[in-house]
Amino acid sequence: MNVKLVSFTPNPEKIPAMAAKLTHSKIKPEDLGKTSDDELKAILNQVMNLGHTSVIEHTCFTFTISDVSRSLTHQLVRHRVASYAQQSQRYVDFKEPNYVTPPKIAENKKMKKAYDETMKNIWKEYNKLLDMGIPAEDSRFVLPNATCTNIMITMNARSLLNFFELRCCQHAQWEIRELANKMLKEVKKVAPTIFKNAGPACKSKKICPENKKDCPLYPK
Amino acid sequence: MNVKLVSFTPNPEKIPAMAAKLTHSKIKPEDLGKTSDDELKAILNQVMNLGHTSVIEHTCFTFTISDVSRSLTHQLVRHRVASYAQQSQRYVDFKEPNYVTPPKIAENKKMKKAYDETMKNIWKEYNKLLDMGIPAEDSRFVLPNATCTNIMITMNARSLLNFFELRCCQHAQWEIRELANKMLKEVKKVAPTIFKNAGPACKSKKICPENKKDCPLYPK
Amino acid sequence: MNVKLVSFTPNPEKIPAMAAKLTHSKIKPEDLGKTSDDELKAILNQVMNLGHTSVIEHTCFTFTISDVSRSLTHQLVRHRVASYAQQSQRYVDFKEPNYVTPPKIAENKKMKKAYDETMKNIWKEYNKLLDMGIPAEDSRFVLPNATCTNIMITMNARSLLNFFELRCCQHAQWEIRELANKMLKEVKKVAPTIFKNAGPACKSKKICPENKKDCPLYPK
Amino acid sequence: MNVKLVSFTPNPEKIPAMAAKLTHSKIKPEDLGKTSDDELKAILNQVMNLGHTSVIEHTCFTFTISDVSRSLTHQLVRHRVASYAQQSQRYVDFKEPNYVTPPKIAENKKMKKAYDETMKNIWKEYNKLLDMGIPAEDSRFVLPNATCTNIMITMNARSLLNFFELRCCQHAQWEIRELANKMLKEVKKVAPTIFKNAGPACKSKKICPENKKDCPLYPK
């Protein structure tokens, strides 16, 4: 899995702080840029502590993600406050086998061998269908959930906080949890104040929305 | 593919007409219900002709869909102004082979046989993984795009119009086009005025957004 | 303020329970309707307790609201997961004074008199502008925030839960809080399980997102 | 009215082109950055001509807007695919009269005088209420639609195209049309390919959604 933060709003923590200042003062918006960095930092800390996260919507992050399965992306694109561009299985052919192996399968040699064999056979059939003139959009019907895909995603910081609450959770599926953790690591580097408490709800909100009392991370 | 309209806003064409009347008159909202059916019908016709489709957002439709491929649903859930509930491959096992066969494969006996053989082998591996204690969420990595899935979807009428413009188009993928056509047929029965011009953009707007001049349906 | 629940998804608590069942079982969606009411009720209770509120998006509620101020609606329409139809100040004239008086002004006789006098003068000017041929869309520039307006709103149950968390809170502005409480009262009648814990976050989630420890409702 | 483009996605036309390339090729996303500027420009031109505007969602623009009326912002915030931060009339006092005068009133000396007089009286009452201890959130009930407000807005390029179609139209209200035109002028400077055909639907799509045949701009 490769996760790259390819772009984000310049001054990702200044813009939301300026937004917050705009809502509560008489200052001309044209003059917001003159606010000192210290004041902006203090404002951002305060709004984050109060949970007034609407202002962090003004900061957006764009990632490219590769070598993840279509299982993962089918879950990922369910997040609706986001923009996506995904590699098409209609317009791109996938002649070379390229797939994700779940750790629980990878760690067992025999199982892994059978899994690889199955994948080899699937791709043989896929290529055969292509060779017989079946369009890629139909040939792909044999391709597995494991098939690697590439995707670009843009989310604003508020939507990301929600994404992390759901997908960094212990009970999220392992692959999307790995993705969420990698994305979180990237955005923390450039927006440490916004994401200081980001993570599963037990970390960010000190609650377990699913009320799983047997989870080791259940907040005390 | 099974498509069933399981629920929709009662009086699906009256509510939008009442909404339209509310915006342009002094009438107390409490009295909107007294408007004659003829007047409401005339109002709805007018707003649809003017393209003022915001009012039809107040009418929602809920469908259940089964025996469609995961290829289809991965496209479907990209429509963000909608609500989904999809059969989980984490919590449900799919021990019995159940898959969609593209018509171009089905129509060739030899191809069909090889396709079925591949599916049989995939499911054999899937069941073997389950039997060896691999959780469903990991075993499913071998399952193909063709795997059948069930999904419930709720969309408002405006979002549906957009869905039909994109997915009833000749150039949409065949399976989702079939779904869109079936959904359109269902909603036309209960909301004929709203959906009278619904369909691909060449029908609904008399334009081809992709400007495909070689398409037989290109508007003249 | 008048609040009327004019329409909602039939069987508002059955549809979400069916959605939940669909996600976790092999049942054909066509057969979901055969599930017993007791089972559906148990399912809904469970998903609500787990906070799996995505399924309640399939139930929508439509309200008409009248005799509220434009201050209120300017806040209301900031909720983006919702549909609105509002009485237009461009296409409707408001010749008769009709406005909301804040309780803190109404309770002081002298203040109330001055307030009413101001309103009378504003409407005199409004009518004068109309009489001189100024279009309603420009004449309304003198009309106050207090001016009464009518609006229709459709929200799904999940978006409503969020609306109630924010707007039933003690710290919300009084007029929109009154609206939220009235809406909550209406939906509770028809969907008691969905909304059993609905209200401000201190009630629904046992947390205070703003961490206002001095609030009498601060959760212990 | 002041409109300032305060921030936008760096390389606003490269990111969408990279997104488009990702969907149709085997290239590793990590290598997208190596694509030549000429190729990216050609790709962007092609997707814009085909109307495949989903990729331009990856580019976002943030504006601050001041000296506009609350009439304008009440319309503006109805655009739901956007983020807003607006100057609060609950937390900021507006002791100094500051309001917008519609051109049709401004151009008539006598009318203008009466309008200014009304505003003066309104603000006198507003300040009186404040002085008597009425909170700003209640005192503002007398403030007019004309009252100036400040707002920050972030929209992605696709949502902006829609905004321009609706609000640059001859039939849009004059103040929001002026805003839309100013915003369009700003984004054209930094993303000329994305916005080359932007404007009312008669320009961008060569259709009149309202079918106003008597409009001088009706497309031939």
C-alpha cells in the first residue's frame, strides 16, 4: 500500500483560524492575513477544543493511494463528503496479476501457495477472455476483490476527522484501518493542531460509539 | 437482477407542488393541503418545464436491488446524494456460488463454460479458506467482481434525475444501465409528471454532455 | 411558530430495520417484508444502541414551518444534508407587517412598544418603495431579520439526529431551539425507537462537545 | 462588495489532470507528477470538453467576501456543496450602520434619502436595545436584510461551475450575480482552462434551463 499526500490547502492551519476569527469579530476579511501567527494558533486551539470543526472544512487534502484492493475502495467510496478519481477497470486492462494478500493468508505458507495459484488461474482466464475479444469491462467480472487499484481522494479536514473516527477503530477492517492510519500520519505532519486528537472515537471523543466494553481501548 | 420500489414519499407529486406553491405565495403552509389536485398538477408541470427541480428533492424513493454484481455496486455507491445499505462480505458468508454473467460471455457456449469453471474454482478456494479458519472478510479477497450482492438505496427525485441522465445513457456500462432503466420504469408509475422526460441527457435536456456526434441518439 | 410534519416515509421504523437486516443476512431483499414486526423492532433497537445510524437515512421527514424569523432560517439552511423550499422575498410581497418578537423584548412593555413602532416604520418604508415602483427584491432590503417567513424542509432521520444534537442544546439560539424541540416532539410520535435518545449531545451521547462544565446539563 | 481569493489548491489545473490520467492508465500514482505540463494540459482540455467534471472536484478555492447584504448570504448558503464561515450577529455587535443600497434606490436622490433615514432609525433602535441590555442575538431582530456581513466560502471547481451557471444568469438577483461574476473573474486568472466556458448555462452548455426565449442571451 502506497499513500502519498500530493496536495493540500496552503497554510492549512491558518485558513481555518482566519475563518474562526471572521465569525467572531468586526475585522475586514481583507485584513485577516495580518493576524499574528501566535493569535491564529491560539484561535485554532480554542475552536478545536470546543469541537467547532466547521471552520476546518476550509482546509482540504488530496492523496493518491495505490496497491490497495477493490475491497478497500468499495468501502472507501462510501464516504460521501469527499471526491474520488479511481482507476477504471473498463478503460484500463489489468493483464499482469497484481493483488493484495491478507496477512492471515500470507502468514501460512500452504495457504499462501493455494491463494497464489487461484490468482494465477483467475488472471489466466481474464487474459483469455480479453484475447477472445471480450471487452475489459466484461472480462473484469472474473477479477477478484483482491485486485490492486489506484485512487485519488480529496477530503476536507472535518470529513477526515470523521473518517479517522470510523476507520482507525480497532474494529474496522484491517486494510482500510492501515490506510486510515497512514493518511493520519501524513496530515499530522502538516496540520498538527487540527489532528492532535484525531483517531478512533475512543481517542478523539473519549467515547465508544459502539459501546464495546470488552475492547482493550474502551475509554475509562 | 431484481429491482423493487419498496417505499416512497406518500403523494410523491403533491409534496413538491406544495413546496413550489409555498415559495411563490402568501398562503399559510398549514393550508397548502387544501390546494386542488388540478392546481398542484399544473404547478408541478410548470416547475418541471422550467427546470426548477429543487422542489422534487422533497420526494424520496427507496429500492431494494438483488442479483447484481459488485462491479455494479462499486459504481452505484459513487452517487453521493443517496443513502445505501449493502450486504456485507465481512459478516455474511457466500458459500454458494452466486454470480452475474455478462451477456457477451453468456452468448458464447464455450466461453460460458470456461467462465463457469473459473467461478467454480474460485468458490472452491473461498470455501477452503473459510474451512481453514480464515475470516469471511479475508476469504472474500478471492471472490470475483461478478459476485452477487444485495443493496438498498434511497434517493430523492432530483438525485434520481441526475442518476438517470448518466446511467441510462448508451455509453454507460450495460449492467448499471439495465438497473437505471428498471428503476426509471418503477418511479414513472408513481410519479409520471416528475419523470416524464427522465432518461439520458439527450432525452431529458436535448444535449449530449459528452458531445458524441457519432451516437445514434445524438440530439438533432 | 407553527411546525407541521406533513409527510414521512411510510413505516418509518420498519424500513431502517429492513436495511439493517439486509446488510447482515442472506435473505433475498424481496423477502424482507416478511420479517416479523418483533424481529424488526429488536433489530432497530440494536442498531440504535450500537450507533449504526446509517440505516436510518432511509427514513425521511418533511415539515412545513411558518411564523419564524429570517434569522432562524438563515441558520437553518446551513444544515446541508437537507432539502428546502422557502418563501421568496423576490416573488412574494410582504405588504402586511408580520414579524417575530424576541421574548426578552416582548416581556418589557416599553421596549415592546418601541420595537413595534420601529417595525411599523420599516413596513411603511417598504410599502412606499413598492409603491414607487421599486421591485420587491430591492424593497425588501429594508425588511428586518424579524420578518416572518415560511419554509418546507425534508431531512432524513440521521441528519435530524445531528440537527437535534446541535439545536436542542441549551446554548443554541432560542428560536431555532424552540423549532428543534417542536420537530423532535413530532417525529417522536411516529418513530419513537429512532428518536428515543434524541436531543442535545449531553442526552444522546452523554458528552458535551463544547465541554461546558458550568452548564446545568453537563453530563456526569 | 469585496471579493478576495485567499487560497486555492496549489497547481489547480495539474491536480485534476493527474486525477484524469490516473483513471485511464496503468501509471503508478507516485509517478503522476512526472507527466509533462503539455500532456496534463491536453488531458484537462479533453475532460473539460467531454464534461467529465468529476476530476475538477480535487481543486478547491477559498474566498473572503465582505460588504454584501444578508439577503445575498441567505441565498448563497443554499449552495450545499460548499463550506462557509459567516460573521455572527449573535457574537458580534453591529453598532455602526453598515448596509447595502440597491442601485435602483441609490439612483434616485429622494428615494435614497428616505432609505438612509430609515436605516438611521433602525440602527438607533438597535443600539437602544443593546444599551438596555438586550443581547445582540435579540437586538439584531430589527436589523435589515441590507445589513453588511462578512463570509468565507470554500467550493471545489465543479461546485463553482454549477454556482456560475445559476448565479451568473441574467435572471439571478443582481447582488449575487455581481458576486458570482467577481468570483469567476478571480478563478479564471488561476485556472483558465477549467473555467474557460464557465458562466450561465447559455454560455457553458448552450442551453437555457428555464427556456426563456425572450432573453437576449437565449442560445441560438
